[in-house]
Amino acid sequence: MPDLPAACIAPSLLSADFARLGEEVRTVTAAGADWIHFDVMDNHYVPNLTMGPMVCAALRPHIQVPIDVHLMVEPVDTLIPAFAQAGADIISFHPEASRHVDRSLALIRDQGCKAGLVLNPATSLQWLDHVMDKLDLILLMSVNPGFGGQSFLPHTLAKLAAARRRIDEWQAQGGQAIRLEVDGGVKPDNIAAIRAAGADTFVAGSAIFGQPDYPAVMQALRAGITEGDTRRRTASHGPDDAATMLR
Ligand code: DX5
Ligand code: ZN
């Protein structure tokens, strides 16, 4: 089984203290965050309302790492240039929320950002079939979008493994690098299995924000990722080994 790309941890601001967002992003990046995950909800595509491009622009000078904008909005196209101008580095959206998925992906890259597609727990990987060349990121939701603090849906492990196979096959044919991100219910006690299943980028909201010691949580998450790498290396391709890997 090929080694996975180096892991990225992307703390989700959804669980941060909204009265102290600047301080929160500085503290969490000092604790080792690789990206900042920025959840945009519109009370239309999802039943909650969060932050827009103005908040992203205000935080940009306080964030020295990539800003990973997760659009949970419908429609998506008008917000893409707005977030690009607000300093987003990566912009991803849900295919059900765009009339023209290929066009929205192209628009993100035209704006100079990396492009991602987000698949809900019940959304098929088949959405990836004809857009692999336009993707820099595939984000699999491991909860239904809209709220932080929900439990990881275990069927996501098999879906991650299937998405990892697609990415590996794509790259073996000469395709570009595509990151595989997971979002929802990621904790120190399940991140090893999630890594072993093939994820390389981990969103974590309630696991980090609100905890007393951000560096300690980041360290626990990284230890779990290392454990996941060990499980992959010791697993072969047999069904028993696959079960061990995903335990
Ligand atoms: C959910 C959001 C997530 C959320 C994750 O709709 O997209 O990014 O913040 O929060 P936790 O890690 O608490 O599940
Ligand atoms: Zn998110």
C-alpha cells in the first residue's frame, strides 16, 4: 500500500469563540495548525448561519497558513470570487448546491484558488467521475453538514478507502495531486482509523476549540495519525488486514 501524503490538520473555526476569533486563530496556528478551516453556512443549503467573506478578510492578516473555505451555501458561484478576494486559498462546495459543477470548479481555479468538491454522507463518489482533472481536494463529510460536535459516521471509513483508491489510480495515470480531507467528528481516539483508511487532511472543530490546551490536542491528533500510518504499513491487501486497519 503506498504511503500517504504528509498529514494536514485543519482546525474548524465553527467551534472557536466567535467573540475572540483573531486570538483563537493565532493560538491554534501557534499550536501547529496546518490550515484553518472556515465553515460558511447560509441557513438555506444547511440549517445554520455563520460567517461570510468580510469575516474571512478580517482574519486573513492574522492567519499565516492556508485558509480552507468550506461553502455550505446555495447557489455557490457568486461567493467564489468574494472569498477569493477575501484571501481564501482553497474553496470547496457541495455538488448538489451548484447547477454547473464543472463551471464552479473552473471558476475557483480562475480566481487563483485550489478547488474542492465536498460529498455528504449519502452523496456518491460518482460525482467525481468527470471532474478529477479540476480537483485539488476531495472533502468527505463524516457528519451531516450544519453543526459542530456531532459523532463520526463509521461508514465514512470505507468511503475514504474508496476515494483513496480513486486518487491513487488517477495519480498512477499521471494525474495531478488531490488531497483527501475528512470533516466531522474527528477526535484523538478515532483519527488513527481515519488515517489508516486513507485521509491526508483532517478537519477538527470541537476536538480542539474550547479545550484547555490546544498544543496537547494537536499532539494527540498527530500521534493518532502516526498510529494510522503504522496500521497501513503493517496491513497487506487481505480482507482480515483491511478489518484490522479500519478498527
Ligand atoms: C460541519 C462543519 C465542520 C464542523 C466540524 O458542518 O463542516 O467543519 O466544524 O466540527 P466537529 O469537528 O466538532 O465535528
Ligand atoms: Zn467544514
